Amino acid sequence: MKRLAVTSIVILICQFSASTHAAEKTAPVRMGSGAMTFDTVPGWGLGEDGKSLIGATHGGVVVDKAGNIYTSANIGLFVFSPDGKLVRKFLGDEYAMMHDIEIRDEEGDEFIYAARNNHAEVIKFHAVTGDIVMKLGFPEESGLELKRIRPTAVTVAPNGDIFMSDGYGSDTIFKFDKNGKYLMHFGKKGDGLKEFHTAHGMTLDTRYEPPRLLICDRNHQPKGRLLHYDLDGNFIEEVVTGLGMPTSVAIQGDFVSVPDLHGRVVILNKDNTIISVLGNNPDPKLGRNFKIPQEQWKEGIFSGTHGSYWDADGNLYVQDWNMSGRIIKLVRVPLP
């Protein structure tokens, strides 16, 4: 009886130790400051076995009107409910390698616009059915002599004009009308004030009237920066400089989330002042690192932030550039 009791106690201690260790690994982590404070949601978007469902990620995130979250992975597009359950997916070569995605409501239907650098095109498809309704490649009408384009970003103006950034190629931004007709282009490669050194990310900055383009000049020397251009391709201003490697931008109200490939997300206010830093990776060897397997992920610390997007409640979804495929939900903490 004594031996049985001792064995039972040992088992209970081991079980308690294991459960405590698991709880420590999966506990939410609070990050940020002030109005831009968030809690992580451990395990969000993972399968029942705790493994990533989406494979390697080098893409973006958007949220539809119903609150569903779309994230592009190397093998296709995955759609999750707000609680992290997989809703649908679009797989195959025609949906692969979407480096940047945007979502747009057009007369009651929602469409995804995607920049596919490895496929030298931008595509537009229905967010529910997946039906592809438009493809845009290199416009020969531009008169530029380019062997190949590698689009990294796409955004759409209020009137439907489409902007495509050749961020891994010529650093030219091409403008098309809503039907795909080439209109004009601007920009060239370089480190000058009005030049781009990897025009990596881009969105419509709706904080201003009229709206303008907000562009991530990721590798600009000596440090990455954000720029404003008007919708006719005219330079307006440097928005903020001294960033690491800004990969993309997402707007909600007066705020902008800016993933930095070094492993952090910065939040800007209407004055374009950094007011919060999320998930900062203190190890330079682990920031800007694609080869972090899932078993080495650390809750509340990013490794290569690449895409982000806000939901209607101000929660933030962040995608890491990652070999295992990582997307993180950050729940906004209300001010006391």
C-alpha cells in the first residue's frame, strides 16, 4: 500500500509539473503600450495537433467584412474565423506565392488583389469563390525595357485604379485603371530622396483627404523609411525614416501598423510618430530569420514580421516570414 501511494504521488507530481510547464508555454503575453497594448492568443490558427496548417509564409494578411482572416502562404491562401478555425483555402499554382494581398468591397462582393513576385503578375479574385477575374503583368505600353517584373505590393484607389509595385525588380510603380488598362508609371531604383531601394509594401493611406499612397522603401540606405506619393505619382514627403526593414503597412483609423523584417511591429499615430513597439526580437540572429521552426517559436516574440492587418475591433493579425508558417492574433487591451 505504501509503494502504491508513493507511486501515485509521483504520478500526480509529474502531471502537475507537465501541466504547469504547458501553461507556462502557452500563457498569453502582453506587449505594446498605452492605447496600443495587446495580448497574444497562444495557439491561434493552429490545428488540433498544435501544428501550423499553412506551411511556409512569405505573404500578407487581410480581414473581410465578416471578420474572417485571410493569410497568404507559399502554397496558397488560407481563411480563418476570428477564433482561429480554418474556414476555407485556395491551393494550387494559381494561388501560390502571393507576396502581398489587399481586400476590397466592390458593389457588395469582396475581392482579393494579390501581388505574386515569382509569377510576375497581380491577380484579382473573388474572396469566397476564388474565381480569378483579372491578371496584370508587365505593361509593354510603358515603354520600359524590362526582362521581368517581380511585384511585391498592390493597392487600389477609391475609383478602382490599381497600383502595382515592382519591388523585387525595377522599383517602378505601375498604375492601371479598374479594368486593367495601363495608365502611367513612376519611380526608379536608388537611394535618393525620390528613389526606391526595394519598394516592398504599399497601401492606400486613408488618414488623409484625398487619400495617398503610403510606400515602404525597405532597403533604403542608411535605414528603411516610409514615403507618401499622391495618386498621380508625385512625391509628397518622407513620412518616417530610421526604420529597420519595413515590409508592409496597414491602416485603421488614425493608426498604421508597420511590420519590420528584423522581428517587430511598430505602430504610428496620425502624426506618424512611433507610439508602440510589438514583439521586438532582442536577438539579431533570430530577427530577419526565415528558418525558425515552430518548436522554436517564442510567444510574444517575432522573427521576421512581414504582413499585418486590423479587424473592426482594433485587434491585430501579424504574419511572420517563416519556414513553418506563423500567424499571430493580438487582442487589443482596452484602456482602464
